[in-house]
Amino acid sequence: MAKEKEITIETLLEAKDPAKLLQELPFEQSLHLLETLVAAVERGALPLERSIQSYEKGALIVEHLRETLTKAEARLATLKRGKGGEIVES
Amino acid sequence: MPRIAQGEKEYFSISELAHLLNATLETSFPRIRFEGEISECTLAKSGHLYMRLKDDTSQLEAVMWRGNAQTLTFKPERGVQVLCEGRPNLYAGSGKLQMVLSSMSPSGEGALQRRFLELKAKLEKEGLFDLSRKRQLPFFPNAIGVVTSASGAVIHDIMVKIKERMPSLPVYLVDVRVQGEGAAHEIAEGIKLLNEHSKVDVMIVGRGGGSLEDLWAFNEEEVVRAIFASRIPVISSVGHESDVSLSDFAADKRAPTPTAAAEMVVPKRSDLVARIEELSGRLSEYSRWFSVFEQHVDILDQRLSSKMEAIFQHAESALKRGEASLKALHPQRILQLSSQRVSALEMQLGSALERVLSSKKNPVAVLAGRLEALNPYKVLKRGYSLVQKDGHVVSNALELKKNDPLHIVFGEGDVRARVE
């Protein structure tokens, strides 16, 4: 199961490597984060500094999500237990 | 009573004998349950069912009257092992002994159904079916696992659905036997394998339609326990919609068909794309940004106009002073000089005023117009700079003291500076 992390807008804005952070987040969480962020920007709730950063990070999330959705073809892999007990993928 | 007496011995007629035998049977032999194999079976036009039932060494005739025969839920045929309940009857007309059946069911199924109920009760008691332990399915899984036969309908239907909704979603299949000896073990091992492999967020376990016997592997304790122990949520899709298996009870979700199972876990790419584009659009709507910058423009504008106001007043009072000091000098000469100077000052004042008026309007109007554009950085390119102290934006000069270190961001580049 994917790890459950508590990610807020603050976490994303302060992250040293936001792109890496997004890669590790489940799709659902990224989407939710984007929605929260856009809502905050729209409300005008953020001070100038945060607004600028939020715009940048928001664009980053949009790119990441778009990329996830446009990945290539259907992949079916078969798994079985190998002779030594290891898992073999084909 | 015997009809014929021959000396002291009494002789019954055949009918009487038959009748007596029958009466004895009926009283001493109430309903009895027995099992046998159908060796012959005929459905008469009357609707009565005539059969021969046998085991390895014996056979008996049996009949099921139309009323009961019509309620049978299976087709009686030669070779079928059956569980029966009935009473013996000696039919006087033919002298045949036959069992008159009140009920009959295939022996295999009956036994299996009993086992099903026993197992269900046992496992339910252990808490394996508890609703509280059921997990939520992931909204957008990173990958899906499937435990089923590689040649069956389940994997086929799932792949069709995935290609339709989200082709990029990876699927990991563990190919197992879904019926027969050893199938239950393979299925349980398959579930454990996916848990160990750990790349899928959800799995579908199941097989296509069949009889209770065909589906039996999914009622086995080993499979039910493997589903319960799985860290990864399990959707069961066993048989047709009307089939119920113990795997269904243990799973986190039960699907009536493999297609339905796929629909539960694969979101529509089109829906997600639409949602993302909507958010992206909203993010780009800078009318909200405008209000933020409007504020800052207003501040700048005020500062600008108060500066201009000051210049104007300064010019005006300079003019007045000039006028006053002129009057103090020699009338003729002074008048000459003064009128020159007055005109000069007038002109200066005029252009100063002009400047004030036009520059007062200009930045605000231009900014207002330009700012309906976009990116905050475009404002900077207009010549404004972002002044920061200690990482915070400064919008009030009164915040600053002499020697405060500042970070100033321009449309292009930035500098560090100190307040004078």
C-alpha cells in the first residue's frame, strides 16, 4: 500500500525538492493538494510571497498530474514463484 | 382372515398376502433416508418418475409421484448419486416392491451445501467477515493485482475495462487453477505473492461461473484466511451474480462480475483529466491576483501622488516668495526682471503641474491595464521591484531602519542592498 503522508500546502511550499515529493505522493493526495491550493489562492487568503510560491507549485502539480495520466500503453505482467522462492516477473 | 381352510391349515389369497405385507411395511417402516445411484430413470407421460436405484450389490425400484417430481431442482439422470427420503410400498398389482420418494437431491451438492454453512458459521465466529475490518479501495491505484486463471473470463474482462478507462494502469496477474484439487492452495499462495511483491494497491480474486463444486475452491478455509490476512484490499468476483462464496464474505468488496470489479478500482482517465484542467484554469485566472497587486499599486500610487503634491506645493510657495521679494526691489527694473522671472517661473510651474498631472494618471492606468495579465513577475518587468527583508516582503518604508539588509528582486536579477 502506498505510504500515507500528511502533506499540506505549507509542506509543499517549504520542500527542498518538491518534484520528488510529488512523485512519492499517491495521485489522490496530489489532486487534493492542488484543489486546496487553488482554493486558497482564489480566496486571496495568502500574502504576496505565498501567492507567488503557490502559483509556481500549483503549476508543478498540474504538470505532474497531467504526465501521470498520459503515460503509455496497458501493461500486463505475470508473476509467479521461482524455484528459489523468489518472485519472477514476465 | 384366511379365505380357504384346508383341514387345520389356513391359506391367504395372494391379494390378502400382498395387502398384509404392505400393511406390515407401512407400520414397521416409516419414512427412511437413504442414498444410492440412479441406474434407470423414466419420466412417464403421467408425470410420475420411475427409477431404479442401486449401490454396488443391490438395487431397488423407486417412484416419485408427479406432485413431488415437479418440484425437483435438478435433472435426475443415470449415474447421478442421490440422497432420498421415502417409504416402502408393495404394489399388489405387480408384486413389485418400490420406494415411494417424498424428496430427492443430488448427493454431492447436498453435502457441499452443508459444509458451506458449517464453514461459514465457523469463520464468521472468528471475525473473518467483520464489516469493521473492511478497507477502502484506493481511488487511483498505482497498480492492480489479479489472482485468477490466465485463460479465463475474469482477466479478459478486466483488461478490456482497463484499456477503455486507463490504459496506462499496470496489471500484475498470478495465474492459478480455479477449480479442482490444489486450486485453493494456489489461490491462497497467489494472494500472498501479491502481498510480498508489494507493488499493487488493490487486487481482484475470482473466476467465472460454474456449479457449487466448480466454485468450491473459493469456499476453502485456506483461501478465506489468505484474503483476510491480505494487507492489500481484495475484491472478490466469484461466479455469477447469484453465486455466493465465503471469499465474498471475507473480501473488502464483492463484485457481481469481473467488469464490475474493474469499474470499482479503475477511475476514468477522462474524468481525472477534466478535473485537472479545471483546476489549472482556475489557477490561471488572475483577477484574484489583480486584487493583491491592486493593493500594492494603490500604496505606490499614494506615495507617488503625495510626492508630486509636495513638489507642487513647493513650487507654488517658491513662486509666492519670489513674487514677494521682487516687490521689494526698484520698480522699473524690478518689474522687467520680475515679469521675466515670473513667466519663467510660470512656465516651470506649468510644466511641473503637467508632469504631476500626467504622471499621476499614467502609472496607475498603465499598471491597471497591464496587470490584467498574468504572472506576478510581469509586474516586476514593468520596473517595479520586490523588496524583501529577512525573507519577508516589505511594503511599508516605516518598517525599515538604517543599515537594514535588503534583498531586492527586479524584473531581471536581484541585488542585496542596505538602507541608508
